[in-house]
Amino acid sequence: MKPQNLLKTWSLVVAFGLPLSVLGAELVRWTDDGGRVTYGVITDVPQRYASRAVPANAPLPPGTTACEARWHRYAASAACFDQYRVVGGGLKPEAFQRCTEMPQPDCN
């Protein structure tokens, strides 16, 4: 195989294989130095917060209010659906099979 064709082949493998690997990524949450809780896939966690990352469905800290718990569930749902976004903002159909849709909480 010519080097040019090999490069094209590997480019296609990476272009189509990488998004598939992200779809199976573990959803986690972590807290930054300012106390802000963030949800995302494990590959999105900044290195300095990697030791603080826990699975998104791990129990919340003691003292978490019911309203805060609803916001956590909402943020985890949004992070899950974000993995399935396509150009233009649409969602792949499997998002609804793998993610739980949560309405935005109406509490503060």
C-alpha cells in the first residue's frame, strides 16, 4: 500500500473510531479548587483533578439538599446526552437508550 493511501486509511480509522470510543467513556464528576462540581467523560477531567473524579452516579456528599441533588442529576443527564450530540445540535438516537432525560430543576 502506498504511504499516501495508508495515511488516508489511518485518518479514516481515527476519524470514525475515536467518536465511538468516546461513546463508551465513563461519566464522572469532579470538584475544582473553587468548589464547582463538573460532570463529563473521564477523558475531560483535568490532570490536577483526576484524583477527585468519581463516577457520576456515586452517592452525593452528606448534607446535600434535595434541590442540589436534583441539579446534580440534571447535570449528569446533560453530560451524558452531550456525548451523543451531532453537528447542528441534534442527538443520535442511542442517546435516549443510554441516558436518562431529566427536566431542569425549578429550585435554587
